Amino acid sequence: MANKVSYNVTGVNGDYYGAPVTLSIAANGNSVIPKGYYYILPDANGTVQFNNNGTWVNVASAGIGGLHFSDGATIRV
């Protein structure tokens, strides 16, 4: 599984997952995550959500992240 997550990319200073990318999302805004595997680290106000039959549901409390697979349409921050 680890090779699928990293796609054999080694980032700066040996970062296994590649160079981190920062999203700036306006207050009360959201951003759908493109297709792929991501380790998401939201700030204290950020929430990871998934679309459950048209309803966006929190995966965890605000500020809690983790490893997520996105199909490009059903995971957002």
C-alpha cells in the first residue's frame, strides 16, 4: 500500500509523500480534493468531509486529518 500512496516520489529532505501543498480556503468555503491518495492535515478550523448521497458528512472533528483516497468528487476540505 505504501508504494501506491507515495507513487515512488521522494520530496524535499526525504519527505516520503513528496513536497507538501497548502490550500488556502476562504472562511465558509470548501475545496473538492482531486483524485488520488492524500495525507490531509487541516488547520484547527478545517474539516474533511465526504459526500454521502448528496449530504456532506464530517469524517472527524475540525482539525483532525489523516490518509484519504479521493475519487475526485466525494472528498472535500
